[in-house]
Amino acid sequence: MRSRTAVWFETKIRYEKTIDDGMQKKVSESYVVDALSFTEAENTIIEEMRVYITGDFKVTDLKQAAYGEIFFSDADTDDKWYKCKLQFITIDEKTEKEKRSTVTYLVQAGSLPAAVKHVNEVMGGTMIDYVIVGIQETQIMDVFEHNGAKKDAISHNDAPEYETAEQTEQVNAE
């Protein structure tokens, strides 16, 4: 299990999908993307889905997700996404009363019991007292994170591209 905190957006796209009998059917599917703005989220889902869809498709819904952290599973059988509501239990020092704050996570799992297991696996390593108050299976098909390709494309060498390796070595030697 790994977790990732980011700004997540839930998107819905509508397109014609070829079903098992070869017929075309209009479907709406939900996806989650990692983005900093609505514009970036729309561009990301368009770029990601362009590879998988032939023909036209339309982004029909775009909203910021209620969760900021997603728990990703490494197991191939974990193909569903669950929204998990947790309440963190703290004691207010002034009033000495129990205070509960609700946080929502998105968890990748194969079943409801597996989702509970994954939450306990991640949260069990923390010192926070918590209670799982709700788990709901979602219609989310997949989650797209920022890919590292853009970062990898940036050269680690600050020298301009037009300089040769020899010129760079001469400058560094001086």
C-alpha cells in the first residue's frame, strides 16, 4: 500500500463504447485526476483518455474531490475504488471533551473487507485514534496521477543545449 496526498478532481466523460455484442452504446464513466486547477484536470483527462477511446468523447462533469489522499494497492485483484469516511478522535485540552473530525479517503481494493483491511494497514501505523464511520463503493474506473515524464525531460545539466560537452567541461574546470 502506498498513499498519495494531492489535489484530486473527479471527472466524468461520455463516449460511445463497443459492448460485448459489438454494438455501440453511450456510456458515462468516472475518473479521478491529480491536478492543480479545473483547467489542468480537464486537459489531463482528455490526454489520458485519448489513448483508450476511438471517436468523440465529452467531459460532462468536473469537480474537486472531497478527499485529499488516496491509498493505492499493489495487488492486481484490487480493481475497485471505495470512499472511506474516518473520524479522528482527539481530546480538547480546555474542555476535556472528545472531539471528532471527519476525513474522507479514496481506497483501492477488491472488496469491502479488503478496503477496511487497507485502511487499517495504513492508519494502524499512526498514533491517531480513529473510527471508520462509512465505506462506500464508487463508480470510479481509474485514477490518473501526474506522470514524471515532464520532470524527466528537464536536463539536470544547466548548460545550454548549444554548448558542446568539451565547452561545458572547460567552464567547470575553471
